[in-house]
Amino acid sequence: MEQVKHILEPITEYTSLDVMRFMVHGALYEKSPKNWTMDDRKREMQRERLREVGVVHVTTGKEQLSTGQSIVVSSFETLERLNNHLTHWTPQVYMWGKANNEGRNFENIRFITCVGVEIDKKISLEEIHYAAAVNNLPSPSVILSTPRGLQWFYVFSTPFLTEKGRKAGRFVSEEIKRAFVNVMDASEVEEGTTKPIFELEADLGAYSLGYFRIPREDNVLYFNGQALNSEWALAWAKEQSRKHKRPAVANTSSSRMYKKVGIMEDPAIQSIINNVFLRGCKGKLGRNNAVFILSLAMKYEGKTESEIIDKIDEWNSQIKSPLKHTEILRTVRSAMNDKYNAPKKDYVEELAEMRMEFVFDIRTPAKERLDRQQSHYSEWEQDIIEMVEQQCTSDAPYLCGSLRALAQKIGEESPVGKAMNKSSLSDVLKVSKKLIVKTNGKKGRNARTYITTRSVLLKSNKHNFKAFLLGKLAFNEEIESTTLEVQFRGQTSEPEANKNSRNKRSGPGG
């Protein structure tokens, strides 16, 4: 019981700025750029180069949200100054943004810092803590009050970076949101029971990475300053997905087949169809995008152009601001173009503001290297790097030989176990960014290629390192001969100098 009290114990002394700084991992400038000193500029530009900062979108009311307008803020100083006049913000940090919400899309998120859950009814804080405990989750990091209910947030210990990481972060956020809709006992779900303990009724349609209420002095109900471990959260989300038989972020371990029908029943597509108030604005998807997406979805199911037009006309008659029939015809005919096969998932999710479950095609995992006839250039590159690191020394910090001999040696010592094509080796050396390559400038049988890596070269003897960079070591025949003997253990031809001297001694009669 003492442990539970410790987990639920909130921080008592904090400001709204402390909460915001915690939620975005401090990923904004400290001061507005116009107020920077020279030291500030130096520090913040360094953070910018390291991609540690970005921007957030804020609004002064729901009117701005409905019209697609926003204020782009890049510093905590500005957030603090405007805080009492702001109502909503994006807890996710974007790379850039504009006042018309341009740039506020999933691809432009610099990193996912937290996940938000919303409920449009008044409940107690104890109910949220209890629901979290039932779902094997810790207490939320932050809980805010709203005019109609509550919002709570889990701040990740490490933000989700890169394209793959952002998709994982979105997957985790959706699973956390689903966990608070119908609260189920974990053991009963494992046994196949689907009846919830109680219905918390969190808003499943709310976009967990979108706009939320901004923390202010008058709406922060709970703040504990504890972050949710990101790796643990991803493992938890995968387990939740498995228990409820939902697709995980990615599963390429086996082939998966998906039928063409059923896309129109997807919750995201249904959300677009049922949104009668849909109306776009600059920087935000609207009715034309909806027509295009729905047309492509029906086209994917095999509907004809006339069938699609009939369905779109029926949908258009139900929305509050219908499009002209000529506009519908133009958009549907554009969707029937052969270059389009199905709606883009990102656009569906952005318009619906929820995750799309439907998967469009047959996904077959890539064959293992030994099962393929050809190897990728990146695989050959890695083979060469490993060979350089294992065989090169400080006195001979590079592989040396003719392209043909090098290709044979690299191929035989690779996992494939057979000679590499000379042309393939040449192509790999041209495109590689990790290998350092030099030649002796000769052609034909006397041509030699020298291959090393930056790390191996840095560990070599100082005179070898300097000579190699100046291009002198690679042209020294004495070193070249030694390198050939060391690296290929007599498998390559003997040094050209010895050949020439022997030929001079040999007369016509041999």
C-alpha cells in the first residue's frame, strides 16, 4: 500500500511551464530568438544542429481549431508569456510550422514525446488511477481538467525518433487510448473473456497525437513528474495488441494475405463517411480529399466508376456543405487514373484523426541471404568492412590486390562462400560511404586497389596513416609486396619486381 501511495503522490510545487517543459522534454528554445544573447545563440544553434528543438502549435480558442488557424511557438519564454490566453496546444514537437496549421502532420513530427487520452464526462482521479492499474499501467504523468471532462497524458522517458520510431510511438499511443475505453482485467482477456470490468468511455475518436488542452495554473489536477519507460511501453502495447488480436506495428516474420474487400468497413473510413460537418481549409484536408479517398477505397474493392459516383453522390447529399456535382465527377475521374491503386494510409488517418486498421496488400518477408541468388550491395559492403577489421594490421591497414583477386577473396570469406563478381565489387566501392578506396594509378595486370575503413586507418601506425592520406604508401612497391603476402598468404601473384628480375636472368634457353 505504501508503494501505491508513493506512485500516486503528486508534486505539490510546480508551475504550468514546468509541466509543459516536462511534456515536450525541453525541446523548445529557452528564449525567443529576438531576445537571444551571443551565448544563447551559440547554445541554441548547437541544439538545432543536433535536432533537439522544434516548434509546437497553440490556439487561443476552439474557433481557431475549427478554422484551421494556429500560432507557432518555438520558445518557452513565449509559452509562458501567452499561457493565460491560450487554450490548446500540440504536446508533440514538430520540425517546423506555419500559422495556417501547415506542417502539422505526422511526417513532420520531430519526435513523439507523450500520448494523450480524453474523456468527455466528469470522473474522479481515483477512477483513472484504478483503470491504469487494471491495465498494468502506472499512473498518468499529467491530468488536466476540461470544460466537459478530463485529459491525461503519459510522457515517454525517451521520445520516439525517426520514421520507424514515430510509427512505433503512434502504435503505443493508440493502444494506451484503447485501454481506457473499456477497462478489462488482463487475466480475463487472456482467457478469452471480453466483458469489461467497467466502461470508462475514453474518446476513441480523439487523435492521441493531436491538439489537447494546454496546461495552466487553473486546470492542472495532477502532476507527478514521472515518465513512462518507452521500451516497456512498446512491449506492453505489443502484448495488448496480441491479447486483443490486433495487428502490431509491423510483422514481417511470415507472409500475410489480405483480401480486397472490407476496406469500407474500416473504422477510419467509416469516420470519414460519418463526418457530416467535414469542411476543409488551407493546410487541412477537406471534402475533396474525402471524395478522393473514398473513391480510391471503393476502386480498391473493385467498384466501377459509375458505382463510385452513385455512392459519392449519396454521401455528398448527407454532409452539411455538399460539393457541386461537377467537382465530384472531376475528383472521381482523377481517382480512376491507373497510377492510383488505393488510398494512402497516412491521408486516411490524418482526415479521420484515428488509426486505420486495414492492410492493403500481400506482404512477403524478404528472403534470407543464403536463400537468394544475389546479395545486396549493403551486404557486400558489410562483408568487406568485417574482413578489413579482422585481417588488417597497424603496419598494413588495408586490403590490397587486383579487383579480381579481391572479389574472389571477399566472396569466399563471406557467408555466401563463393566468389564475388568483379563488377559488383567495383560498384560497391563506388557507392560505399564507409570504405576508403585508393588505387596505384596503373592499368591492367599491374593495377592494385587498396581498401580500408576510417576506424582501421586511425588505429594504424602514424607514418602509415599519414602516407596513406598523402597517397604515397599506396604507390610504394615494397609495402605493396608485403601487403599482398600478409593479406592473401601467398595466394596472389608474386611481386612484379621479382618477376622482372627473374625474367632478366632467364635466357632464351631458360
